[in-house]
Amino acid sequence: MDVKLRLFAGLREFVGQSEIRVSLAEGATIGDLGDRIGLDYPKLGPLLPGLAWAVNEEYRSREYRLRDGDEIALIPPISGGCPCSK
């Protein structure tokens, strides 16, 4: 299945783009996506535990099962504290 990952604020600067298309196995979870992103973009790996995940504009946990075509937003803390600008 294919999903679209949207990156905001300093996260997009780490990756160099605001959207990433990712192919995952059927039944993959947000946690699986996080593991994959951490491998593909090592600078993001240490930040992932402190970020929020939204699927189709609804916040979801790492256990949430993704579906083909889902749009996932990776959201840094709003009030600061994200070392994204380093």
C-alpha cells in the first residue's frame, strides 16, 4: 500500500521536502511507518518519539493500522521544544 507523509516546520528541512510517498506492507501501523522513516531519514529518527501523528486529519497512536491512500501528518510540538531547527 502507498501512503503520503506530510512534514511540517523544521521536519521538512531535515528531509528536504514537505511530502514523502511511502510504500508499506498491508496492515502496517503508524509505528511501522515511523520505523521506516527513521531508517530512511536518520536525522528524523531521534525526534520521532516526541512528535504527533495524524491520519486523515485525526490524531492517532502508533498502533493505528494504515490503509492505502492515507495521508499522514508528522507534527512537531506546537509550543516549542522540538530540536528541529538545529
